Amino acid sequence: MTDKPKIPAIDLKQLQFYYQSGGWQLHLPELTLHCGQHLFVRGASGSGKTTLLNLLCGITRPVSGELYVNGQPLHQLSSSARDSLRAKHIGVVFQQLNLIPYLSVLDNALLSSHFAGQNKTDSVSRAKTLLQRLGLQQDLWHKPATNLSVGQQQRVAIARALLPKPTLLIADEPTSALDSDNRDAFMRVMLAEADANGCTVIFVSHDQSLTQYFHYQLDMQQLVKGVQPC
Amino acid sequence: MLMKLARLSLWNRRGTVLMTWLSLTISIALLLGIDHLRTEAKNSFTSTVSGTDLIVGARSGQLNLLLYSVFRIGNATANISWPSYQRIIKHPQIDWAIPISLGDSHRGYRVMGTNTDYFSHYRYANSQPLVLAQGKAFEQVFDTVLGAEVAQKLGYKLNEQIELSHGVGAVSFSQHKDKPFTVVGILARTGTPVDQTVHVSLQAIEAIHLDWQQGAPIPGRQLTSEQTLAQDLTPKSITAFMVGLKSRMATFTLQRQINEFKNEPLTAILPGVALAELWQMLGMVENLLLLISLLVLLAALVGMITTLLASMKERQREMAILRAAGAHPWYLFVLIQLEVLLVTLLSMLSAAALLFISLYLLQDKLAADFGLFISLQVVKLTSLYWAGAILLLSAVLATIPGVLAYRKALADGLTIRL
């Protein structure tokens, strides 16, 4: 499918993380994810999902091993370099309460492009288009984020995550607060937008029924054994 | 965006922010007010007398002499005889001298006997001369010139007749009823005790006491105004006198000569030195007030930091969202600092406004009741220093929640513990 060797979106080798206090530890032998791939990671709570996400988006630094996101050696970068890498290349969507309550919908969407240091006027026009495509009409843009329904809030979160045109979208159970109709709509619009941006997706959830939306899926147990997505 | 975040975040917590703002406003207004009052009081105080090189009175402490001669507070211990006065002012170095005779009053306001040199030589503030707002200086024996406040408070107009009382109490039982005075002049406001003084000539003081002895009228020897005018009205003694020298170089020499005057025990003081000594005594109280207001300010600032710390818990999600969107922990630190500085800055502006309004409302009362003339110019160089110090202090205190936000952001990552 590819005619030239592309840089993988995520490439990790022998990644290890544990807290100084000891006890629990996470060890990931190998994982490679190519650009545009959508991966569903399934795991019960306590299986290390959150730690994996913190590692992938550069909030925490691995104790040992190698981690490349978009070709950048995350394990070697300083914390501020990791912060700016996250601002530019990684979008994050949480379970719920993704928005800052006192900012308007539009300002919430613009946060990530602000931290990525992107041009303001350009960002505003792109944010408006993106919000519209996500089904959030103009009359909602200047309302405080708390006036929106949970489903709408999650879509604003997608807009924020995708606005700086990231290479990687990380979603941490973003549908857990949605009912099934909203959930289906959300999944479709999220993955469609990710595809439109050529964005790699890592989606973490314990909800088995969501696997239908993904080509690739892995269990946390498989992940720690080094099984590659297929 | 940072500014917008800080602004909207404060607005989001407007309940607690409002209370913080209120307490900071009050305490900053208190601090600036006390600082303002003390510089103004000092100015008003030290400007009561100017251009006078020496004040001479009967032997006493310099503060006592200063208080009764300039501030009309307290009483003289003894008088200076007229011949001694005449002899001293013949000194070649003396340019002018203003005799002062005190001891009577009019409805609580002190009466001062003097001569017309007073109107030409007396200076206050930055060498400002006395100005007659209405009328002229006294010419006849039973003429009087009123200080601005006496005229205003008691509602006297030119050509009105007033009676003097013996002694200095507000209510006096011995009146000089038989010899009324005519108001011939009213002085312009000076902001000094001159405003609270009734000025008459030395001859008038002599005239109203002509038929008195040992502080009481001599029975059966009442003289009418006309009769007294026929008598010799040369004063027998005066209370004190002010001296202006031809050259200031001679001040200390003359002071020593007067202090060693053979004929009677006298004291000569330098008004500037005496004023400074008096102010030093009051300075203790002033510093204490300033210290208290500083502590009040500190309490208000600590209160602000406390509410900020309390809010940090409910703001964890906000911080996590900012982190996820790519904010460095430093950004969160700066955000908190900015919020604190915004509240402090706002409080300082409202404090200045509050101070201005309250001074505007209290100005007349302070002038009338305490003789304090406070300018409305609240914002000046020293208050800018204060503003800088307050901002610095709040920034230093804000590092506590700021560092907390920074460290929590590093430790918690994207997980939000509710």
C-alpha cells in the first residue's frame, strides 16, 4: 500500500514504567502503529490503560525503553518539549467534562491551537468549519460550554483535539457518559473526522461493543505480551 | 488567551472573588489612607509656621512654648515684660518682630493680641503671607480681625459686634461685656491655627483688662470704652514674640543671647527644630497605625491565597484539560499569578477611589474638628511605591497556590481524581 517507507505514528520498544514507591509496573515489549490506523485498546480498570495514555501523550516519562511518536523520541525530550509536541501533534479526549466551564464553545475548541502556537484568525475559521461538520451550529458557538448536552460537549472535545491537525488522537472512554444513540453518532463522526485529517487513533475502552468501529484491536494483556495489532 | 482565561476564570468564581476584592479594597484603602493622612498631617503640621527664625517666651520647655504660641494649645507659664521686649527687638540683627498676647477667648476660640506687623510678616506653609479675604487690618483699639474658621463657624460678617471672654474655656463666666469689638476684617483660609484665632491689637488686650486685677473686675471701678481710650494703653507685658532675622546666620547667636538675657528668664526656640521634635513624639503613634494597617493588608492577602488554595481542588479538572490541550505546568503557574495580580490591581484601583470619595466627604469635617487640611491628591509617588510593594507581596504569596498547581499538574497527569 505504501510506496515509500513512512514514519510510524507510534513506535515503542521495551517500554517500562513504574512509580518510585514501587509495587506496580507496566512493561510494553513492542508496539508499532502506522499513520491512519485506528486501534481499539480494551482493558479492565487497573490494567494500566491510563498509564499507557499518560506515556503516549508525554505527560509522564518512561523509566526505560524507547517511545517514538511521529518520529520524535519522546523518551529523550524535555518536559516542555513533550508539552509542545502534545500541543501540536496529539489530541486528547476524556471520558467526560472535557470542557472548561467558563469558556465559550468556540474558545474551548481553540485552546489546543492556542497552545500549539497557531495563527489565531486561521484557527478560528477552521474551528468554525470543524464545529459545523461535527453538527454544532453557529448559535451554540458563543454559549458557555456547560449549556451543552454531554453528547455535544464530547463533540466539542473532538473539535478541540483535531483543530491543530494532530497526527495522533487519544480517546479515553469518551463514550462512557453517552447513551447508545449518541454513542453511535459520536463514534462515526469522530472516526470520520480522524480519517479526513489522516489521523491515527488510539481508543481506550472496556466497552466490547465498540470494537465494531475498529480495524485493529488489542487487549491490555496482549499488549504487555507484545502482540502486534491486526 | 491567557488573559481571557484568567478573566473568565475569576468571573466564574465571582462570589469568592467579590469578597476577596472587598476585603483587599478595604485594607488597601486603609493602608493608603493612613499613609496619606500621615504625610498630609505632617505637611499641615510643619507648615503652620514658616519664615519665623525664633520664637521667644518666658522660660519654659521648647514644646510648651511652641504649643501655646503657634498651636494655641496650653498656656504660658509667665509673661515677658514690655521693656524687655522693647530692648530685645532693638538688636541690630532683628528684621521684624511680632508680639503675641494670649489669655482671652471668644466662644472657645482663642483671642490673640498683636500688632499690624503680624499681617505683614507672619508666614505659613511655603512662605505664604496672610491674606485678608474681607475688610482690613485693625486700626482702632476695639477692632478685631477674625480667622476664616471663626467667621465661618460663628457666622460673623464685617461690622458685627462681638464680646470677648476672660480665660480660654469654651464657656466663661467672666465676660468683657462692657467693651464690645467690631469685626473689621476676615482672613482667608490658611489651614493653620490662624483660622481659629480672633485677632485684636495689643492695646485692646490692655484696654479690656484696665479695670481688672488678679483676673477679676475691680468692683466699683468700671470703665466704659470711651473712658479706656483716654488712658495710656501701652501694654505692660506680652506672652511671646516671633522674630525674623536679617541673616539666618545669626540665629544661634541671638538664641544664645536671649536665653542668657539678664533682666528676666527667657527662652528662644527655633520653630523648625521644635516642630520636628513634636512630630517625632507623634511619629510613634503614626508608625503604629501604619504597622496595623500593614498587618490588615497582610491578613487580606493571606485570605485571598486561602480562598485560592481552597479553589484549587475544584479546579483540578480545569488544570487537567489545559494540560491535555498542551499547556506546560508553567502556564498554569502564570495563570494563577495573573489571577492574583488582576484581583490585587482591581482592588488597588477601587481602594484609591474609595479613599478619594471618603476624603472628599470628610475633608470639611477634618478641617473643622481637627484643623487637619487633607488634600484630595490620593495618588502620588509614595502611593505608587506602596502599589508596587503590594503587587510584589501578592505575587510572592501567589507562588504558594501557583507552585501547588504546577506540582499537581506534573504528578496527576491527565487523570482527574474527583
